Amino acid sequence: NIPLIDVRREDEWKSTGVIDKSHLITFFDKDGKYNFQQFMKEINQIKNIEKGIILFCRTGRRTTLIADAIDKTGKYPIIYNTKGIKAWSSEKEILVKYQNN
């Protein structure tokens, strides 16, 4: 019941699919720019966030940076960083088609 947060861009979600019921919140845009305050605002709206968060990107590189930044806020005591969607799919875990809401 720990929220999964996929920080990739929409083009990446379309390309690979997404983990079912994950929260899709882009962090870096295609030019590498980001808005940390906006990102945190979106995360704060997720239910069960007090249990921790699990971050996903493509390979874990982006989420390592993001997890460090979130950790420095002191707001979330449990942050799980993963090896990314590539590792997830290589383990034959299920991905669903991205649906633009």
C-alpha cells in the first residue's frame, strides 16, 4: 500500500507502459528542467504518503537525485528508490498501457 511514483515523462510512459495504479508525476522535462515545489505539491496530494513513497524512473538515475532532494526536506521518513522501469520489465513484471486522462 505504499504509493508508487513514476517520475518519467509522458513520452516514456507511452513508450514502455506504466505500472498499474502508479502516480505519474514528471520531474525533469525533456530539457532537464524541473520545478521541485510543484513536484512536492503533487506528491503531497497522494493518499497513504505517510507510509513512504517508492520512486520509479527508467534506470534509477533520476530517482536517486530526486530521493536525495526529498530526503533533505525531512518531510518523508521512508523513500524507496528503485532500479527503474527497465529492471521492472526485465523481471517480467506487468506494465499497462499509458492512458492520458
